[in-house]
Amino acid sequence: MVQEENKRYSEEELKEFAELIGQKLDTTRSELNYIKETLSKRNDSGTDNTSGNSKLLEDGADTSERENLSQLAARLQKFTQQLDAAMVRIKNGTYGVCKDTGRLIPKERLRAVPHTQQTIEAKLRQSR
């Protein structure tokens, strides 16, 4: 019985992780929506009568900021997908189990990186 407990987290533990992931999903989705709104407002504006050089500088800065926001939106979108996948793993009982070693991922790591699928050792081995 003890050995089985080492292979999976309890329902209570999974519930704790589900709440953590749910909070992160809410925060991430709201940030993503804010960025999308900001980007769509920026695409709508741009019809002011500023003189030549100043307008070029503004356009360059605006383009750069738009690119940064787009990259951030893409990262947040990917993070949302990873968190959604973690919720699926919680539902099917495979959450917190390293995909490489089959061992439990320590709770501290899951709290820090709730979407992870690897122990830190497996992750470090992969990056070599």
C-alpha cells in the first residue's frame, strides 16, 4: 500500500494542485485578454496629424511594442495550453508523475512549475 502511494498523489493533493493551476489559469487568461485588447486598440488607432520625423519615431516604437506584446501573448497562450494539459492530467490521475522516470515529481517543484511533466533531474538530463 505504501508503494502505491509513492506512484501517485492522493485526491486531496491533486485537489490542491487543481486549485493552484486554476488560479494561474485565471490570471494568465486575464493577462492574455488584456494584451489582445491592447493590440487590437493599437491596430485601430494611428490617424493623428503628427509631423514627419516625430511620427516615424512613434511608428517605430509602436511597432516594437506591438511585437513585444505579440510575443508575450504567444508565451501566455502556450502557458495556458500547458496549464490546461496539467488539468487533464489531474483528471486522469497522471499529474505529478515524471514522464521520463515514472517517479513522483516533488511537490515543491510542482508548486513552482505546476505544468511540469519532469523531475528536475530528468529535465537536466534532457538538456545535456
